[in-house]
Amino acid sequence: METTDAIWETAVLDGGPADGLHMRVSDRPRVIQVTYPCPVDAAPPGVRVEGVYVYRRDHGVTGEPLRYGFDVASP
């Protein structure tokens, strides 16, 4: 089995509901997905609802912190 040491970098989200959130990412993902739980009324057991927000990497930023901008058109 091959093992690799991930290289972690700091990233920050711009805009949207997670504006200013800092995190660590490895391998510079092109997209970050943020979910937020939504309360539900009278849901069957085990059902949950989450809002989904997409952030795309700003390829013009090459150093830390990497920047991800809110994609208002996604998903």
C-alpha cells in the first residue's frame, strides 16, 4: 500500500453564508462545498435537510491563504 504525505494549506471563503471562514485544504481542490442544516417540521425519522453552498477556487491566488469565492449560480 502506498502512502503519501498530504500538503495542507490555509484557505479562506469569500462571500456567501460562510464568508471569512478559514480552513485547511490539501491538493488545492477546485471546489469547496459548504452545507448548513435546515430545521424541518414533522419529518419522518432520519430525514434531514441541508442547504448546499459552493465555493470555487480563485486560480489567480497562488499562495496562502488560498481563496475560494461563493458561486451564486451553484448548484
